[in-house]
Amino acid sequence: MSETHSDSAVPVAPLREVHCADALPWMRARGVIAGACAVTSLPDVSEVNLSLPAWRAWFLEAVGLVVNAVPADNAALFFQSDIKRDGAWIDKGAMVVRAAEDAGARVLFHKIVCRRPPGMLTMGRPGFTHLIAVSREMRCPEVLPIPDIIVDAGRAPWVRAMGIRGAAHAVRFAREEAKAAVVFDPFCGVGTVLAVANTLGMAALGVEKSAKRCGQARELRVRGDEL
């Protein structure tokens, strides 16, 4: 949350905290993060040193840990793009839903974020990203100001990062619907979600295994007109 100095009333930038650590053991040790709403994107098999079966197990466990890292009455939002391996597509959105339900959560909404302009041939690459929100106790608002298809994901600060405008939809949900005090991204990469959260006036907490990307995540800034 934003703070002000009591003596001068000069606004202070929202807090951003980035931990250089392996996310899964970090979440196991940390437990529930008070006031948090999670907004994240889990790595696919090409980003981790695991076989495909081991990655599947890792992914399902990771989703459960993210769900349990936020209070039961708050939410976890996942951006996940499908991947193609050995001539077959792996539906990462379905994997999120399965693992979230195993953790006692239910789906609040499922949106689509375009990675490429609609109608473009992507030649076997994912042309869209799932945006899935889950919660153990929260209910989806009757009116949700997020389009079913988000056509413009915005600038991506890193090749594997989500677009800034797509992230902003999720962060606004955290702020306005989930009433969260902090946005939590346990796989924060270069810090897109954290930077968007700060620009929208929210505190941000991230975890990233790469020391280089941790440094980038602490420094990344986005402009208000990019949201």
C-alpha cells in the first residue's frame, strides 16, 4: 500500500520485496501471506531442469502451494500458455484447475489473453494465454469488469513475461474485488506483475530463483499509460 511521511505528506512509492529463492520451498516455509492475492505464471518444462513427468508433478504441487499461500477468502490468479511436446498439446489451464480443485479451491473466472492478433496463424506456437482465478472461499462478483477475451496484452518486458496490460487486469481484480493489501508473485521473473502492482498503488512481494532476474525485478518500472 502507498504510504506518506507524517511530517511532510510526501507520497512514498508502494513497497516491493523480492526474494532470491526457489519458490516451492520458500512457500512451504512461509505459509499463508496475510492480505495477499497471488498473480503469477508458472514455468513450463522448457524452463526447469526436469523430465516431462517430473515437471507435471512439480507444476501441480506448485499450483497447490500458491493457492494455500493466500488467505482462504482471497484469490490466486494464473497466467498459463499451453505447450506442445512430442506432437501433443499440454493444456496448462486444465492443469491449474485440477490442482486448484485438489487444494480445495474453485474457479472464479477463466479469461483468454491474446498473445498474437486474433486470426493470425501461429505455426504451432501458443497464440493465447489462459487467465484463471481460483479461491477457496471468495465468490466471483456478479459484474466483473474484465473482458472474456483480452485482445491487447500490452508490452512484455521479457520474452517469457506476461504483457503489462494483461497483468493490469489481474492486479486491478486483486485491488478492487479481492481487496488485497499485497500482490504476491512466487515466479516473478523480471518483475512485470510487481511493477504493475506498484504503478497501481499496491505493495508487491515476489520470489525468483535467478539472481540476475531478481535484480531486474527490483528495478523494473512501468508507466501508467502502459496499463
